[in-house]
Amino acid sequence: MSPLSAAAAAAAGNSAIRSTYSSRIIRTSCTKRNRRGDTSTQLGASNAAAATIRGGGGGGGGNNDVSSSSTSSNEEQQKKLPKELLPITMGVFAQMLGEGISLSSLPLYLTALGSSPIMVGAAISCFSIAQMTFAPIAVGLSSKPNIGRSVVLRICLVGAVCSSLLIAFSSSVYGVIAGRTLAGVFAACVPVAQSSVTDILPQNQTTLGLSRVSAAAQLGIVVGPLASASFQKGFESILGIPAKRCLPAVFILNACNAMFVLALMTYIDRRNNDNKTSSPSVGSSSPSESESPVVKESFKSTTSEEKKSNNDIATTTMTTSSSRILQYYAQPILRTITIIVGWTAILSNSIYGLFAPRFMGFGQNQLSATYSAAAILMVATQIVFPKIVTKMGGEHRACTVGILAVATGIGGQSLIRVQPLHSILYMINRVGASIADTSTAAMVASFSKDRDDRSKNLALLTSTRAAARIFTPLLSSKMFELSCRSTRSSSFLPGVPIISGALPFVTAACFCLSIAPLPSILRRAEGRANKRKNDSEKKSLAT
């Protein structure tokens, strides 16, 4: 090659690097604007980036073609999810199915084994303590390159299988408690699945993927009690198994189901890996073997520049904002929201099981029907959750609306005891909690600096929720007991009129109202940070 040709090739390579880096900045800028709802700006900037990469200005007709094609591709991207999401949701459903069986059946089973109420509470607390401790560890292991999300997800299923078998073959209360503790050690499917979703999906599909994970988890909680009751009745009436051995048989069946899902996940993962190895993707950005050394060197330089740009963007977003809310207080604020919403979940299940029979005259059938209807509504809410976020203008507003719905529902259901208003308020409470939970997880992912930080924050969110389940049942039970001492007003708080049995629900509603503005505060801080970052990018482009 002549010196003139080598110089021309090097100049072309450097031009490609600069144009790709400039397009990266434009795409990053328009992505942040898109989070504030400026869709038209994003499309225009994307077209400009495409024109820059092609190296030509293009006419008006060409821009219109690019705009229409990019719009149609965005619509297709919103509709289709990658195949890698299927084994993730399968693993979440399998583990949460076992949790649904345990939560609905173990208290009565432990009582039949001669357990005291304290031991039943110990079984619940041991699970929560183990989950709070080991969930961050499991997610941290899944972030290591030599392990990965899929391996840890399958390890969690192996732990769920061992837990179900330990409970099934235990004839003592302590064996069941040990089984529940083991289940808590490996109860990290949801945070690992959330981290996987945020890794494999683009930003405009993260909310959709997180809603699918939440729907799978809620579906497992719904199907678990129904499957437990149905199979126990079938084992006793059809197979002639003694009644006291029916629930252990259900746990054995659940372990078999988890092993089947584990084998299916392994097969799907290996098939996907084989397909990726045998046939590289058509749109791969990596250079082929036949390309010139100049193109390969350009690709290496561009990749390093993009990685540096990603790190700079994350650092800028978290450190150069006008307020330090995003850097120091975003994740603690979101965990506070999780604690309060998690407390309402305890009230809506455990304490409502005491409230409804006493003040509404519910029997077991009515109570089970109420729980099932609420759970089905929560699953349906997760299916349409992306549309809810779009109509409300982002996860921030969706979270605020969800928190306000929880406050209205949980406070109103304890004060209004006339049907059907009482049940309607209960459903509003549960649907609002579903929206608030998934919106919080989406904001945790968006306010994280990088992949490892995002995984750590999602794990801490699960640990925070587990920690809340340790003390909130005791606190709620004590408040309910105190509020039931008087028929109309609170005898332990003179001058404060509280209807009997309503104290914990009204208190939780007040806490929800107090945290409702927090998502809006985070949104404003994010807007200021994005504005300053965009201004600095414009100055750097101008220079």
C-alpha cells in the first residue's frame, strides 16, 4: 500500500470513529429526552445520527423514509420480546408457585403437627431473614462474568426443589422451619430475573419486561393456593392418601414441577447458546474476518469510545445534577416506598384475615374468593402495565398514582364497611400496590449507574421488602389488637376518634400519603440533571 493510500485509509478510520461517537452522543441525548416524553425530538435526532453514520446529508424524501422505518421498528420493538425472556419468567413462576402453596397451607399444617402460634411466626420470620441476607449475595454472584444470571436462576430452583422435599419428608415442626429457611436462602429468583430483564432488553422495553416478571410472580401466588387445595382433595378422594399426608404429597409434586422447569430452562439456554454460536446475528456490529485491518481497528476504537461514553454518561447523570438527590438519596427513597407499600401488603393479607371475619362477617370461602379476585386483578394489571405507564407519562407518575390508590383503598376499606364499596376499595388497594411495586423496580433500574449497580440495587430492594416482613406483622397485629379494645373510639389515644379495628389500616394510609410526592421529587431532580447534561453536551459538540 502506498503512503498516500495508507493516509487516506487512516483518515477514513478516524472519521468513522468521530462520526460514530457523535451519533452516540446524539442518541444518548435523545434517549434522555424521550424519558421526559419528547418523542418527536428523539425521532429527529435518530434520523440525524443515521445520516451522520451514512456520511451523507440526504434529501427530504430520504429523511421521511428513515422516519417511517424507525417508527415502525420502534412499534415492532415494543410488541416483541426476545426469546431469552421465556426461561426467566418460567423460573420465577415455578419458585413463586411453591411460595403460594407454602403461604396458604403451612400454617394449618404446622398447627396439625402441634406447633404453637409462636413457632408458626418463627417459620415465617426465618424465611424473611434468610431472604433478606442471601438475596444480595445471589444477585452479586449472578453479576460475575464466569457465573451469570441463568446459572444463579437455576441454582435458586435447585434450592426450591430441596426445600420442598425437606418439608415433604419432615415429620416435625423444626424440619418444616428448616425447609422454609432453606427456601429463603434461595429465594432470589425475582431480583435475579429483574436484573436479567434490564440486561437483555433495551431501555424502551425495560418496563414491559419487568411487568412480565411481576405477572409471573403474581400468577404463581394465585395458582399456588388453588393447586394446593385441588391436589390435596384429589389425593385424598381419588388415590386414598391419608389426609395428613396430602400436603407433603403436594410439596413432592411441586418439587417435581420445579425440576421439570429446571430441565426445560437448561435445554432452552443451551439451544439459544448453540444458535448464537453456530449462526451469528445478521445485525451484529462486530467486524467480519474478511474486513480490512483499518475497519477492524476502527471498530476497536469505536467500541472503547462507546464504553467510555457510557461510563461518562452514568457518572454525569449521578454526579453533576443541580441536586444531590439522585446521587445519594434516590435509592433510599425508593426503598422507603417499598417498605410502606410492602406494609400495606401485610395488612391486606394477614391482618385483613383477622379484620374481615370480625367486622364484615366473612367466612373462609369469602375470604379466599376476595384474595383470589385481588390476585387475578394484580396479574391483569401487570399485563397492561406498560400501557398504564405510557398513558400516565412515565414510571414516576404511575408510582404516585399507585401509592395514592393504595392510600385510598386501604384507608377506605377499614372505614367503609358496606358492600360492595368495601370490596371495591380493597381491590383498588391491591391494584395500586401492584402498580407502585413495578414502577418502583423500574425507577430503581433507571437510577442505577451501570449493570452491577443496577443488580445490587434490585437485590437490596428485595432485601428491604423481606426485612419489612419481619417486623410489620408484629406491629400490625399489636395495632389491630389495641384498636379493637373500643367499639367506636380509641381508648388508648384519648380524644382521637378511630373506628374499631381501623388503626393499622388508617396509619398505613397516612404513611402512603406522606410518600406520594417522592416520585415527583425524583422526576424533577432527574429533569434538572438531564438539562445540565444536555447543555454540557451541546457545548462540547460546539467546540
